[in-house]
Amino acid sequence: MAQYAVLIYERVAPEDLPPEIMEAHGAVPGKVAALGGKELAGLALEPSATATSIRGGVVTDGPFIETKEVLAGLTVIEARDLDHALAIAKLTPIVDGGVEVRPLLGFVIVEDT
């Protein structure tokens, strides 16, 4: 099976997400398995204000550009093909944003800790 990154973009700050959205994210792995896929990793990111950017060797605090949506997290999944990955990505709970699906180059090793 191929591996894909599902990039989660939101316009709502992580601390302002309704609790039911966070609970819905916790239910996604079971739904992915029901569709015949596998969630390898799910990661939420700290707010973009905590970001540090490097461009041309120059380090700056905060995100590089202003955007309406920010990268809030990502999931790494295994799916049969892009169509299957898109069906899985549609399970992602979103308040006011969207998801982007990208095939991964190479492979990801996720170990239980």
C-alpha cells in the first residue's frame, strides 16, 4: 500500500476548536481501518505563532507569511491508491478549513513508544 500525508488546515486556532472536533479526530483511526486503510501517525501542531522559520539562512520568529488558514496538523496513512487516500482524508474533522493529500516519497517508520 502507498503512503500519503493528509495535511490539515484550519482557520480556527487550535485552542478554539470545539471539544467535539478533538474527540472526532480520536475516532478517525477506527474509521480509516473500516475503509481498509491504516493510520500510521497523527500529529497536532502548536499554533503558528510558535513557529520559527528559516529562509535563505535567516531565522525569524513566527510564520513566514500571513495566511487565512494555518497548518494545524497532519496524519500519515496507508491507502491502496490516491482515490482511496482521498476517501480516507474526507473523514478528517474540519471546522473552517480543509485537507491536502500528498503522496510520500520513500517510506515512514513509526515505532510504538
